[in-house]
Amino acid sequence: MNNLLPFCVCGVASVLNKTIERYQRSVNEMGIGQKTTSQDNLQHLKEEANYMSEKIELLEASKRRLLGDSLESYTIDELQEVENQLEQSLSKIRWDEMQSTQKEIVEVETELFIGLPQPRTTR
């Protein structure tokens, strides 16, 4: 760009120089901002990965507890908690099964008392 300056009128050369300087400053600032942003993103991803790893460990420990692995190392309170969780799960399964059965009964009764829909005939 500096090779163009001799061809410019004096006032225009000054304005052109200022414009070039502003452009170079903004390019430099954008470059720094992009580095900071990518560093921030990288840091965020690392934190997210650590959080997910901890969550996976907790889920695996919970799974082992529910499957009954190493029950001999559990305290009475922990065993009672596992028992309560299993009872709640069984109750939910029984409730869902009962609801499903009742729905099927209503459908069958409806078919018996009302009958199946008859196909429409066109005249």
C-alpha cells in the first residue's frame, strides 16, 4: 500500500495512512480476540469433559449399586436405600402394567358392547 502514496494528493495520503493504520489495528485485535475465544472454547470443553467424566463415574457407581456388586462393603443404611429404590422401581412397573391392562380391558369391553366399526358402503 505504501507504493501508492506518492500518487495520492497530500490530504488524501494522510487519510489513507490513517485508514491503513486503523485496518491493521483492527486486524491485530481480531486475531487476538480469535485466539482468546478459541482458548476460552478449549477451556470450556476441558471443563465440560471433566464434568462428564465425573458424571459417568457416578452413574457407573450407581449402576454397580443397583446391580448388587460388592454388597458386603455396604452399610445397613446403604442397603436399605438400595432396597427402597428397588421397591419404588417395582411399584412403578406394577402401576404401569396395571394401567396398561386396564386400558386393554376398556378397549375389549368397548368392542364387545358396541361392536367393531362397520365398513361404510357407498350407494
